[in-house]
Amino acid sequence: MTDPVITARMNTLITGNFEMADRIRVHNWSKTPLGPIEGWSETLLATVNLMLHSPFPTILSWGEEMVFLYNDATISTLTLKHPKALGADYRDVFHEAWDVVRADLEACFYRGQTAVRDNVFIPILFNGVLEDHYWSYSLIPVYENGRIAGVYDAFRNTTETVEGARRLRESEERLKLATEVARLGVFVWETGVDQVSWENDRIYEIFGRNREDGPVNGAEFLRDFLHPDFHDAYRDAVQRTLQHGAPLRFEGLVYRSDKAIRHIEINGNLQPEAAASQGRILGTIRDITEVRKGEADLRESAERLSELAAIVASSDDVILSKNLDGIITSWNDAATRVLGYTAGEMIGTSILKLIPEHLHSDEKTIIENIRAGRRLEHFETVRLTKSGQLLDVSITVSPVKDALGRVIGASKILRDISTRKRMERSLLQAEKIAATGRMAATIAHEINNPLEAVMNLLFLLRPKVSDEDGLNYLATAESELGRVSHIAKQTLGYYREHAAASVTSLAEIAEHAITIYEPRCTAAGIAVEKSLLSSRKVVLRRGEMMQVISNLIVNAIYAMPGGGTLSISVSDTTTPADGIALNVADNGAGIAPDVLPKVFDAFFTTRATVGTGIGLFIAKNFIEGHGGQISIESHTQLEKHGTTVRIFLPLHTAYA
């Protein structure tokens, strides 16, 4: 297979420095139903990048062919199937598990049914050997253009958790039995001749017999006293002892002489063989009716507590508890993972350490509700991590009560919803973009007719203008009207320029833009300083570059309502590689630090009455589309204020 060349464009499509990101970039997708990466839909690219950046094992099945993509965390599950699984059919990759997961996957893909499963038994091939494993997984349909295009599968191997819980229960039961203090009846059973000697009064009490009645031998015990449901188990236990020397262990129900049913336990050992004691078993019998009833109640309670402890320990959500003074008393592993603090750092400290100062009043309200015994559910707020990051979270707080029903504290479940919030914001932005896109075609159509009329009028005017300056002005007007027509087609960035890129001088484009806007700058009291030193020519889309420079100049003009200095430079550079650097700087008021990271977001603007908030968004898309970079630096201090936008274009752009 010949690996495709990883272009700068491809690096922007598939992001991240991960093994699977690299493998996806170089995979020959042309031989799969997905086709080349450059032709992948925005939905597919976004979902693949979301999968690659997930820290959890995640699989994406795309299309009816269920084309198989996965992230780095999945490699350990695939073992020998990696990397051949990439681009294969899901049904072929996990053929050994298909019959188990088929119903969920097909329900998700064909009917859009989300599936969440915990601790499902699914045997799977590990290093070529079929092994028994337990899995928890969630299947989410991925929609594209109103239909289901794929299935997003996040999963986790829970085998160790399930088996550990089972071993823990067994260990607890043995410990309870070993520590029981019991009243025992003692017997000696000569199995060879089936003679039994009862050695104390307690054994007579257990069976409801008098000493005058005498003991019962093995045959009588089986026939007249042991409940029929336990006959086979009793015979098996005795056979194991006599044939293999194993300790005699039996528990079952017996009928006393008064027909009352009791629960007994028999423990014994086979004595060393000797002529006089061949087949002799020394043992004890204990009436454990009340013990077993109490144990059943305790076991049920202990199992609930054990399950709760396991849930808390293995939960992906932060679970902590605090007293009524807001002091943290417990802290699970997820709390360390999400918030950054260890249990040792947080237990005994105030919950206010996690709450931003401006939200401290919320904690008072929460404590008041807890004191009143009220539960707070799915309260969305923000919390502060150890690194200082503000995290979007959803919290549920429940009162904790003592045996008398008094509220003594609170348990809190905190879920990190930052990813969901980001997706909601992205969805909102996508909806805005979609709505604007629908308007774009109408705007372009409606503007085109009057533009045609103006162009015709200029054409008619040309013969009537004879002086050279007038003809130059007409030529400039016609050029700018042509650009307006082109921008109308590019309205709000939803139309990409279809004209072929050409070898062009960025300095010449900048010179042309300055010529157009210099009169406006002069009228606004803005001095224009230019340094167009680069003579390099690169392959560009001239219209897009003109729009980028125009947007930056207009932004600078708005930033200096009282006049100032606009500096524009174009120079050759070797940083970060051979190419051309364009800088547009002003000494206006500057952009506040808290909004500076948002200036490249669609529809974000610092001007309330003018501007759409998409100028820099479009500029960033155009520059990155050429394989370049754009950055912004701004200061608002009195002694140093202004904004500088820096653009880098490589000698060999994406259109070269």
C-alpha cells in the first residue's frame, strides 16, 4: 500500500499527535467506502477527531458497511487485530462477539436507539485466544443531514471489577463463618458399621430428642430427619470425605422430633486410618437457624454497602461527602482525576476550596437546603480545579442522616459537563451558521441586480470622462464593484472562491488595499505607515487575500475613532518556515484580555452597533486554507495600547 502524502491540509482535518491520528492520515481510504479524507464530511471529521481525543477506548462505525475506526485507548483491546482493523468491517473485526452485540448496534444504527450496558459478558479474542471478559459500553447514533451515518461506541473492560466484587463477597462470607461463636453438638460416626455416638446434650437439643431416645445413625438421619431437598448434597459431602479425605462440610434443613424445621451445619474430619477406627468421622453439628436468618439480613445489608462502595470507587463521576460545616469527609478516585486534588489534600478541608469566590454564596444556600432535608438535583454551576481551571459541572446533593434520622452531612455527586457544554455551544454556533448560510444565497442574489445596474451606468459614463484622473477613478470604482460582487457571493464566509489560485505578490495585494482605504484613513485622522519589502510571489487566491487584508484594515480603523497610526508591512521570513509575513498594527484602544481568545470565533464582536463578528473568523479560515497561520496580540494599558495581527504564508501554499 502506498501511503498518501500528509499535506498541511490533512493535518488540519485530522488533529492530534496520536498513533491512530497518524495511521488515519496515512491510511489508503480510497480503497474503502469512505473515500479519501479530503472528501470526508464535516460530521465524519468532527466525530473522528472527538474519538481520537477521547481518553477512553472508543470505536466509530461509519456507514452501512460499518467501517471501523478507533483511538489509541482501543489498541490494547484489539491486540493482534491492530492495526489491520483500521478501515475494516466492524463485523469482521469482532466476529467472535458479533452475535452478542449485534442487536444493540443494529438498533442504534437503523433505529437511532442509544444503548447503555454495564458488565455484559462478551468473550473476545486477546492475542488470538478467546477469553471471557465483561464490558460496559454506550452506543450513540451519529446523525448527518437528518439520517444516521454512524455509531459512536465508548466502552470499558470491567472484568477485573466484576471478578473482584465476586471474590470480595466470597471472602466476606468465609470470614463471617470463621468468626461465628456457635453452640456445637459433638458426634463420632463409625461409617464402616454406621454407628453414631452423640457426645453431649446439645446435639440432643438440636434434634429435639431425649437421651433415652438415643442417637440416630447415618441411615436414620438421611431417612427420618434430613429434608429431601438436601439428600444428594449430603451424600456428595460424605463421599468426598471418605474417598478423598476432604473435610466434611454440610449445611441443610432437618426435621426435629417435634416436626419443627431447623437449619444445621455439620463440620467434621476423617480420622487417620487404623484397625479400630477405619472410616471414623469426628464432627460437630450446630443449629444455625437464627444465625443464618441474622446472616441473611446482614449479608443483604453488607452487599448493599459493598455495592455502594464499589460504585463510589469505580464511578466516573466525582463522589464526595461533607459535614454541615462544609468540611470534606470523603473523596473518591474520580474526584482526584477530575479536580486534581488527592484525597489526602482535600479530606478535612473546606468545600469552598473548589468553589470560585463569586459563587461562595451558593454553598450557603446548598447547606440551608441540606439542613432542611431537601435534595438538590442536577444543579449546573462551575468548580475550580487544582490547576485553576474553571470546570462546567452538574451537581446533585443529598442529605446524609444518622440512625435517628438527623441530618449530619451531605453526599455530593459532581459530573464534569464541560464537554457537553462545549458541544452545546458548538451546536448553537452551527445552527447560527446554518441559518446565516440560508440567507447568504438570497443576499448574493438580491445584491447582484443593483450591482449590475451600477456597472452598466459606469460603462455608460466612461465615454463622457476624458481626464486621466477621472478615468483612473472609474477603473478603481469598477474594480471595487467587482470585488463587492465577489464578496456578495462569499457572504458570511459560506461560499469559497472557485477561481483558480494564481502566482501573486502579497505585497501588491496589500498595496492595492492601502490605495482603496487610504482616503478613508486620512478622513479619520489615521496616518498609514507601510513597509512592503517582499518581492516574493506565491500561489494564492487573490480575492480571499484581498478580503483578509481589507477586514484587518477596517477593524483597525474602527479601533481608532479619534485617529492614530495604521502600520502595514509585508516581508520575507524564515520563521516558522520560508515564507511571507504580513503584519497589520494599530495604536487603538486594544482588546481586553478576557475577550482576546474569542476574536476568531464566528459571530463574536466587540462592536455593539456595527460588524457581524465574522471578519476574523473568515480571515482565519482563508489563511489556514492556504496552509498559513494567523495570530493576534493586543494591549490595553495606558502607556502601551493597540493591536497587531500577524499572518504567515508559506512559500508553498496549500494551492501550490
